Amino acid sequence: MKLTRRTLLAAASAASLLALPLVAEAQNLPRNMRMVIGSKSTGGDTYQNSAIVADALSEKLGINIKVDAVGATEAFKALARDSRGTTIMIFHDQSYLANLYGVTGYDDPFENYTVGPTVAINPGNAYLVPADSPYQSMEDILAAAEAGTRVRVAIQPGGVSEIGFSALKNAAKLRAPGSEENIVPVNTGSQSDKNQAMWDDLADVINGSIQANEQFTQLPADDAKAMRFVWITARPETLEQAPEAGMGGTSRADMLAHASPQTSVTLDGEKDFTFDKEFFLLFNKEMDPEIAAAIDTALGEIFAEGQIQERQKAAFFIPNYLSAEEARAHLQEKRDAYEKVISEISGGS
Amino acid sequence: MGDLTRVTIDFETSHLVFPILIAIILGLLGLAIAIRDRARIAAAVPYWRRTLAAMDKPRFLGTIALTLVYFSAMVPVGDIWPNTGLGFLLCSIPYILATGLLFMHERRPRQVLPLVVVALAGPVFVWWLFTYPLFLTLP
Amino acid sequence: MFEFITPLFLSLILGGTMVGIIFGAIPGMTATMAVAVSLPLTYSLGLENGLALLLGLYVGGISGGLVPAVLLGIPGTPSSITTTFDGYPMAQRGEGETALRIGIIASFAGGIISLVVLWLFAPTLADFAIKFSYVEKFLIILFALTVMAALSKDMLMGIFSGVLGIFISLIGTYDVSSGGNGELRLVPPGTEYWLESGFSLLPVLIGLFGLAAILEQAELGVPKGHSAKDIKVGAHASFSFSVFRGQVVNLLRSGGIGTFVGILPGVGGSAASIIAYTNAKTFSRRPERFGKGEPAGIIASEAGNNGLTGGALVPLLSLGIPGDSTTALLIGAFTLQGVQVGPLFIGNNPDTWNAMIIAMLVANVAMLVMMYVAIRWFALVVTIPKHILFPVILMMCVIGAYTINYGIMFDVWTLAIFGIFGWLAGKLRLEIAPFIIGFILGPSAEIYFVKSLESFGDLTIFFTKSWIAMLLWVLIIGSVVVSVLLARKARRDGQGGEEA
């Protein structure tokens, strides 16, 4: 049990806390680290991911790491205040997407913080329609928009939930300029609000996730709550790594059928748009690079050992370790691509 | 008739709709109170003079001052030993002791001793509880 | 079929309930926090055992809040605010022990009512709950807000305080995660750094009820002696169940309301007891006694907030959507074990479902027994000299404020601001009870009001949306009429005497 490990650790460190120097000698690492996350919920995916990483890191480095679900704005503030390396952060693509969408309180993370290694992917971002919807596929939706039918899409504006919607508008514009005006957002909040918008017939398509909506797709068609997946935004190579059985009644093959390339929403007329929600570390800009390097190395070893992957997979995450350097290049590239999508569609209107 | 009740809300400015509505209601209610209670409002100065005269100033202002010092000191003290919660611990002990003494009427050793024990044991226990079993961050 | 019932399973429920009661009973610490800190433990416990612990904590945490609400007038958790309205006056009259007993029994009854509903009707009720769109949810909140009028000592001042509470709750960004556009409003220039997310509920609550009360005592010079003299707990309380005579309807109604509010996603946990209390007062034969130590008020509040426990699990287990902030954390317990929650959960996981029902049942019984036995120990709180009790309460308030959002110092300053505001409010004759209710319900009122108009574009929608909306209007009008009649009566009676 974790309690005992924690309590033993507690007893030992309580006794030595005041006597010992405050940094572990070997790596210049702070003995007590705080990992703030961009979510206020300790039940959500960001927290779970961070807890898995914090556990593994604290064991590997022999330091205490506490995960604090303070939410995005407070997490960035805490990170900005602390250059000693005693505060680190885990968040996902929301960090730069919100900045791209111009949400209050979000700076450019690449400029104001140091982007660290990625750790996992939540492959679940999806779009759904009611079971009795006339739209069978994304093709139908784009065709409807082209034919002048208004398609209402429920999203939470300003980030991860909106990027797929922006891509859809962009694809409509590429297909038939002007038709993107027929794809309109229904601005809602939580998953519960988005589902409700569908049931109230306020939205034709909703943003959701495999995890939260899969069971609704398994309901009998005459159930008013029944839904169908029309689009899963993950990269095919990400979904390939998911368990073959998939989730619930949806197998991996079913998921792949709704993702690129079988379901195509184009990015530029050639490549498909894809979006994976990737979790990564963020550091204070002035933090001692040695600490960042120590964390990066430790994570590399942890992933090489292979146990962390099992825990991640058990919670339907795709393990995704990229060293800080690779992660930075990859995420920067991803950001630039999305920036283009967003500016394309906002430039047009 | 149907047109009168129609409302269009632009999402971009929808954050102002409700605050404006509430501000108007608040203003009207405030106005009503100002008219109804004008006599009482006019008597505000003597009322506050009486209140201040009747107040136990050392205890009241002392509590506020100690509390503000306590809150202000916690973070800087805690920053000396980051993420250990010691800022909370080291500030709570003198705070409890000082407010306890302030609230006390007869400061004889027999009364002070239990307070000293609580001032020491209370924060230490809470600090231990939050830092280890509960694993929560303290300043 | 019941092989999950092991000694470990049972002891986790009992342990969870006990720890939950303690968390609930300490001002500033909540059931949500108890569940949050224990969530990581459940990974190694396995699903059934983990849920046993969490559900024990949940039931205990919601129930424990009544203890400080009655004895100190400080709600231990936001959902026990309405318990202070009648519990504390009773305690001041020397009926603290009776008030505690009433609260405990009502809590148990509310818990059991909601459990039965959960067990028998979960999927059906979830289907009904999704008929509540933005419009109906706004009307429910509006109905809850009418209690402001009912609670006011001076109706004009009371409503003003309540509207002020709503106004202050709107400070900060229009929350994106509940459907807003994320824009700042009502934030004075230069304070954006702190006020971006506005003031959070718990620090405001413990500031208004905890720090402000202690400041008032300090102003009076902290009268000597311990509070036991005011409260007279244990002064040979002769309790009989006759207080519950004529309260069966109230008990069932309040438990039912609590359950239903729990079922509606997005209406919020604290609203349950407020709505139950409003209802009890509206339908009472002696509504004028509410707020002055009326047992029916405690019954409504406590049956309401414990009714929430079973109710909030309904949308969680039949839609995969949490009914309140604590059940939102339970989702984490399921996903940690790789178990999906959604409309198929109950059918796919009959063992887990049974385990949850049994755990809730055991937790409710354990809560009743433990709290009943512990009444005498609870009562010891008031024998502690004030010069020791008050500083310790202040420290706990700080802890609660700081840890509620996992370590945000501004929350501690919020506590200070609202502590001083609470003291000032007393001087200005602003009323704290309607203020806090406005503050709690303000954000939901906004989102559902604005979204209703945004989606339907017509004011008439509030009246024409559905039969549910019309029924809610009847309740709203009923509640307002009762409040107005009462205020008139009070004024008439008051003319003979000194003041109303």
C-alpha cells in the first residue's frame, strides 16, 4: 500500500528535514518539489497522468513530489514565481492553444517557459452525432455545409475542444470557400453541457471523448441518449498503440475507422488534420538547466524500464516519451501548424 | 409582441449581460434603501463614533493586525525551505500564542500553560497531518 | 454475489466514514477534500475496496458539517450553511444537543431516502434529468434564490445583500469551463493578477462565518469564560423523537429534493440544502419560526444535504457525469482502475454497483451510530476556553482556505477580506445569510440565464419551455408570496412591540 511507503518516507524525512542541507547533493535537485497542473480537478486526465509521472519520478530521484491541481492560470503563476526548480508543471496542448485563441491569462508557453519532455497522449478527442443523425461521416457534414445547411457543433471555446472545430471549418473552406460559414459553434462548457446541447437539439455535432462518450454509442438506437462517433482526431499511429480490444464495445479497428486516413478532414488539401492531446512538462525559464536535465534523464530511464507504460495504458493513455529537445521541436511544429489553421479561418471571416 | 421579447446575445460580449443586469437591480435596491433609511444613513457618523467607543480596541484591532502579519509572513518564511510547509508551522505557533494571550483576561501561568501547549502541539500536529498522511501543500 | 463483502471492505467503510465526519466537522475542511486526498490510495486497494473508502468519506464528510454549524454557528462544509440558521439559535437557547440529534437523524434519513432512490430508479431518473435544459436549471436556481427573501430579517436589506452576493460572485472571468467566454469583468484595474478567477467559495464562507464571528467577539473583548455557558450542551438534554412528529413529510420532501438536486448535473451540491430549506419554509405551517431555532429547518437542511449523496451518484453511474464536486473525483477512482462510467455501467458491472449500494448503506448506518455516540465528545468543543478555541479555529480556517484549491495564497487573503467584510456587514445591517446564498448561486444563475437566451433568443422561453418550467414558476411564486405575507405579518406584529 502506498500509505505505508509514504508514511515511512514521512517519518524518515520528518526527522532529517531540518538537519539536512536543502538540496540533494548528487544532482543539485530540490528535495521537495511541487508539480502544479493545468487542471483544477483531481479526477481528470491531467491529474492522473501527472500522478503517474510524479510517483515514478519521485521514486527514481529520491525526492518528494506533490501534485497540486491548482488550474491553468494559477499553475502558470506559480511556475513563473519560482525559478529555483522547486515548482514544475504538467499540462497539455491547451497551454499553447489557448494562447493561439487569445484566451485571457494565457501567455505563449514557448516564449515564457521552458517546454520539457512529453510523457503521454490522451487519444480520446472525438466528435459525435446523435444516433439518428442524417450525418454518417465527416464527408456528409462537409457536404451539408457546402449545400448550405447549417451544422451546429458544440464545443468549449478556446482550446483543445475548439481545435478540431477550427480544422473542420478550415477543411470546409478548402473544399468550397464560403461553406465554412455554415459550420457554426455552439459554445458550451463541460462534457455534460455538450451532451445536453445534443439532447436539447441545440447542436448537430458535439465534441467529446472516447472515454466519456463511448458507452453512449453502445446504447440501442431508440434510446434518446444514443450517439455515434463521426471523427476521432488522434493520429493513426497513436491509435495503433491502444489496446486491440479498444474501450468498451468499441474496438481499436472501430476507432481507426473514424480517424485519419479512413476518416479524412484535410489540413491543406494534401495532409489530414490530426490532433493528439499530449501531456508535457513545463519549467521556469530561469530554472537551473541541470535540474531540467536530471528530470529528463530520469524520465528517459523510467520509460526505458517499461513499468510506467503499463500504468498509463491501464488508464487508456498512450505512453509518449520524447526528450525535452525532441518534445520542444515536435510541439513547436504542431503549434505552428495549428496557428495556420486558426489564422486561415479567422482571416476569411 | 413577439419582437419585444426577442433577445440576441453575442457570445463575445455575453460576459457583460448578467453583471449589467445585476448591477441595475443592485442600484435600484440601493436607491430604495437610501430613500427608506435616509435618517439612519444621516446618523452614520455618530453611530460609528459610538461603535468605536464601545469597542474593545486592543483586542479587535490586535486580532486584525496579528492576522494580517500572520498571513503576510507565511509565504516569505515558507520560501526559505520551499515546499515543506514550514512557513505555516513557524508562523502558526507564535500566532496562536499571541492571539491566545490577547484574548485572555487573566494571564496567570496556570491559564497560560495550556495555551502554550496548544500553540505548540496544534500547529505541529496539523503540519504533520497535512504534510505526510494527507500529502497536501502548505505555505 | 456478495463476495466483495470482506472485513477489509467493511473496515474501509467504517474508517472512511469516521475520517469523513472529522473532515466535515472541521471548518474549512470538506468532504471533497477528504475524497481528493484519499483518491491515490484507492489505486492499490482495488475498485470495490477503494469505493468503500471513498463513499464512507463522502457520507461522513457531508454529515460531519452539521456539528460546527450547530455548536459554533460556523458551517463545517458549504452544504451545511442552512443548518446554522436554526441549529445555532437552538444551541444558544441551550438545545444544542437536541439540535445535533435532530440533525444526525435527519441526515441519516436523507441518506437512506436517496440511497433507495439510487438503487431503484437510477437510470429512469437520469433520463428525466436530461429533460432539464438551461431554462429549467435557471428556474431551479431562481427558486433557490427566493429563499433570500424568506431568510431576510429586513426584506429590502436582505434582498440587497443577496443581490450583492451575486454581484461579487461574478467578479473575475466568465468561466470557460462552464460555458462562458473567458472574458474578465468587474475586476478593478490593477487587480487582474489576483482576481482573474474571482473569489472562491470556501474562503469566502469561512471568512464570513469564522473570522467575522471571532472579530465580533474580539470587538466585545472576548467575554470571559467558555462558551458552554451560552450553549449548555449536556445540560441534561431530554431528547425525544416527538420533535419528528409532523415532520415526516418534511423529511421525505427534503430528502427527495436533495436527491433530485444531486441528480441534476451542474446545479451544485450546496444548492440542495438551500432548496430543501426554502421548500420547508414555504410549506410550513409556522414559517415565521424559521431562522430562530426551528427544528424543521435543521431537518430540511440536513435531510437535503445528505439526500445529495445518493442523488449525485445517479448521473455519475448512469450518464458518466458527476452530480457534484465530490462525485467528480469518484470518476477518477473508476478511470484509475480502467473502468468506464456511462449509461452501461450498472449493467456491465453489477458487482461494483452492488458494492456501492452496500457501502453507502453501511456508511449511512455507521454515520448514524458514530455521530450519535460522539455527541458528548462534540459537545466538549464548547467547553474549550475561547482564548484557545478561537486561535485554533483561525488556524484551521487558514489551512482550509489554503488547501481547498491546492495551495493558492490569494484564497487566504480572500478569507481575510471576507472576514472583515462580514464584521462590517453586521454594522451596516447587511445580512450574511442571503449574501452567501447569492454568492453560491450567482455563477450558476448567470450561466443558465445567459445560455437560455443565447440558445433560444426569446424571453418567453422561460415560461413556455416545458411543463417543468411552469411547475417551477408555481413554486417560485409560492415561495415569494409566502415571504411577502410573512414580512407583512411580522411588521403588523412588530408595531405592537419594539421592532420586527
